[in-house]
Amino acid sequence: MTKLTQWLCGLALLGSAWAALTLAPPGLRLPAPYQQALLPLPVYLLVAFGCYSLATVGYRLATFNDCEEAAAELQEHISAAREDLRRRGLRF
Amino acid sequence: MAAGGADKFSVLLPTYNERENLPLVVWLLARTFQESGNNFEIIIIDDGSPDGTQEIAEQLEKIYGSDKIVREIISVLFSSGTAYIHGMKHATGNFIVIMDADLSHHVSLYFIKQKEGNFDIVSGTRYKGNGGVYGWDLKRKLISRGANFITQVLLRPGASDLTGSFRLYRKEVLQKLMEKCVSKGYVFQMEMIVRARQLGYTIGEVPISFVDRVYGESKLGGNEIVSFLKGLLTLFATT
């Protein structure tokens, strides 16, 4: 099953459960407070996911390492490499 | 697998116009392998570079010996996948290292020891541990993190960095994956990890420092982003 199929199945499952509860006849509904929260639930979840995404990417952006020493080390290695190769006869 | 001495590492280096970087990469690799006492070979797969990369490769072969430097020339604009297929035909090691020849993956190759965790694949990551980047502005970092986030949500690949191309594979694992993967370019790299996960191979991660191109132009623009998204959605729908 591809990821796309998994998503579609998951959405179909949740979607039909939500629709069934929302459109249920008065006898089969959830207690009133829950029923009120049910209708906008998809939108709530979407907004919550949006906030989570922003927070996660923001955090990861802020903690993205900068490798100063690696860059400096690389420059040293480059000099050493050029010198050694020149000694060994490489014509750049 | 026999311990220590019996392992041989074949490094596949696809090159296009890497005349400046190639000798430096080879020197660094040779030195690291010699220091760690591992048997190695470097396979340079050049795509008909017009800048003299092949001459440099010839000179390097004279310096290091033909058992250590193997030169392959293809004269068709190849994708990474094609280069690796050609390279693997000549690889005599039981471990294959795949990396770019542009010096952007500055790493001390201690990750080779990581394979002692008996992983099938070891992948370099910029996003974990003390991995990171150098010389990236905020915009580039944001795009990178954002793209990676979307990738994680959609593909749940089980690896933190899919677009890095610094990896170590067991030879038979790489062969199996190359049969199964169909994408081109760096999406190919992503597909390898996703498929590897699906096939149950173990993937170890090692932090790497991604130092921005020393010589030459880096290829990242609006087009790259669009093609990345297209590739990602294709993988989403097909894996």
C-alpha cells in the first residue's frame, strides 16, 4: 500500500465516522457539548496541525547547527592536500 | 563477514567539471582510509567533463596506483543512478560509499566505524547530533527544514535527512535497491532510503558537516524547489 493510499484510507475512515456522527438522527447523537465540538472538529485539527508545523520548523530552524570548525578544518585540509599532491607530481 | 581486515570500501565518485575539487577529495579519502587501515578503492565516473577532470583523474591514478583509482568515462549526460550502475560494475569492495565530489560533505569518515553497528546502510545527516551546515543564510536553512518537514510527514522514512547524498551501503543491499528504484537525480537518493525501509534494511545515521561548495556553483533555485516537490509527490504516490 502506498503512502497515498494509506492517507486516503485514513481520511476516508475518519471522514465517514465524523459524517456519521454529525448527520446522525437525534436519537443516536453524542451528548450536547460533544456534538457542538464535533462539527468544527476537522477545522480545529487542521489549525492545530498548522501550528504544530510552524512550531516544529521554527524550532528546527533555530537549532540548525553552523559548522564553523568544520569549515576551518576543511580549509586546512585543502592546503595540506595541495601541497602534498604538488610534491607527488600533480600538475593542477 | 570477516572482521576488520577483510572489508574493502569502494567509493563511487560521479564527477562533472570537478577539476578543482577532485584531487582534494581523493587526497582526503586516501588519507582517511590509510589512517584507519581500511582497504579501499575510488571509482571516478566522469560524464565527459570539458574542463580537464579526466586528466586530473589520470594523474591521480599514477600517484595512487591503478588498484586504488579506477577511472570510468561516460559521455552521456547521466543521472546519479546511471553513474552508480556503471560504477558498481567495477567495484570490488563489499561496501560501497556514495558521495559527491564537490567537497560539500566534509566528514572524517568515522562513520565507517558506524557500520560496525552492522547496519545495512549508513546515512549522513545534517539535522541531528552535531551535524550541520556552513555558510547557509536563513532563507536556505528555512527551505531545507521546511522541505524536510514535509518529507517526514508525507513519507515517514525513518531517517532524518533524505536529500544528503553521503552514504555507505553493503554492496548487495545497494544492488537490490538499484533494481527497485526508478527516480532520477536526488529524488533517487530519497527513494533509496524509503525503499530500504520498506524492505526491512537497517539504517544508521551519522552527523555530517555540510560545508558549502568550495569551488564551483551550487545548484539551488526556484526550479530545484519545484522539481523537489514533484519528486516528493511522486514518491508519495508510488512508494
